[in-house]
Amino acid sequence: MVYGQVFSQHSSGDCFINVNVGGFKQQMEHTVLQRFPQTRLGRLLCCSSKEAILDLCDDFSPSEMEFYFDRSPHFFCYVLNFYLTGKIHLADGLCVISFVQEIEYWGIKERHLDLCCSNKFYELMEVAGDKQWDQMSDEVQLHSSASSTEELSASEDNIEMFEGSWCADVRSNILDST
Ligand SMILES: [Zn+2]
């Protein structure tokens, strides 16, 4: 069965897909999704194999033309609004990091934030960025100790690897002192 053909057959007749996000069902028109071809749902329409479809959603039923996503139905309301208006808004009860993860999942870009929310978004990101920086320095330390263990078993002639390790140590020291 060629799934691309299923889509084109359907697009000549009933031009919609059924989206099921965490139990929340919504019928969405092809024309609405095609306005944003880079988004996850827009890309779904271009899939020509089952594998490609399952790369974009968690499960699907070809007979029902229903696509399942294990994501927050609450946030999906904001995604729906994005398809209708071309703008995304910060979601109530969602921290900025989760918000970024959600829009990345759905393939929506930060530049689609509406003006009313964009200033707040960048302020929150700055605060979150400072906190993430602390976490990152821990990760660098972990990484550098892991790579030096690898290097002990590697050839000593490999100067590049030692240089890399030296840089990583210095970097983690710099990060620690900030
Ligand atoms: Zn807004």
C-alpha cells in the first residue's frame, strides 16, 4: 500500500486528516496544514511511506485517516490556534523550557510568537538560560572525565585527542569559576 496515494486520493475528496493528541480529537483541513509545510502536521501530508508517517506521529490508522500523538492536549489548543492565525502564544501553566520543547516538537518557530507574548518569552528565556548554564558546566565536567578515561586506552600518539581533552578541562574550569 502506498500511503502517498492515500493522501492524494483523500485530498481530491475529503481534504482533511483526523488528529488525536493525547485523546483530544480534531479534524484538520489539508489546506490549513499546507499553509505551514515545515511544521510536523504539514510534513505529514507529504509522507509517502508508513515509516515516514510513524516518524512524525506515534501511531496512525489509515482507514480512519487518524494520527495519534502522545503530547499534551492542552498545548495542542495553542497549536490549533497557530494554524488558524499564524501566531503562537505562551501557554498558561507551562514553563518556558517546556514551551520551547512543545513548539519544537510541532515544528513551530519562535518567530511565530505573537507580539503580545514575544517580550515575555525572551525575558523568561534569559532567566532560564542562566540556570541552564549552571547545569551545562556540570555536564561538561562529566563529559571531560569520561573522555579522558577513553583516551587512557587510546593510542598515546594521538596528540589531537589529548589537546581536545586539555581544552575540555580548561573549559570546565572556566565555567566553574563563573
Ligand atoms: Zn500572546
